[in-house]
Amino acid sequence: MACPATRGLDPIIHAPARLRIMAALAAGPKRHLLEFTRLRALLGLTDGNLGAHLATLEGAGYVAVTKDFVGKRPRTRLAVTAAGSAAYRAHVVALRAILDGSEVEEVAPASPLSDPAST
């Protein structure tokens, strides 16, 4: 059973680099394609690191990767899928619930007088 504080968090998106990738892709208009090189520059990730995280997101069906050529130069473009957009929105809602304290039970600090170890 999931801890109430982590309910709704998507383990695929939750990794910091993947969360930043999804945020960058979700910020654009629907069906907007963002070039790999632009995303790499925005996030400051290496080619290999970005590629590995994109492969994970693509495998989950959250990101669509389109490869083509401009002249003789290869071009890789990325877009968030409908499933990815829904998963990202749900993840953000879960994060906001944690930050707002609505998912965390407040526990009053124990009084030193009621602490069984002190008797």
C-alpha cells in the first residue's frame, strides 16, 4: 500500500530530470514539437543523460520521438503524448497536495510528560 504522502506520484515522472523534461514539453502548445538540441540546452543535460531519460519516458508512452532530416542533418523532435500529459497533470496535482499539506496528517508533537520512555 502506498504511503499517503506519495499517493498519486508517478515513479516514471518523479525523477528530477524526467520531471523537468515533462514540464518543458508540457509548457508548449498541444502537439508542439521541441527539438532535442533545444531541450538539452534548456535543461543543461548531456546527450546521453537526456537520451536515457527520454527512452524511459517514451517506453512509458509519455513522450513521442520523431526523427527526420533537415538537408543531410538528422533532427530529433519530441512531444508529450495525451497519456503523458494526463500523467504529468496528475503528478503535479499530487505534488501540490503534498506541498499544501492536504495529503499529510498533522501529528502533534509528543509532550515530554506523556513520553513512556521518560517514566
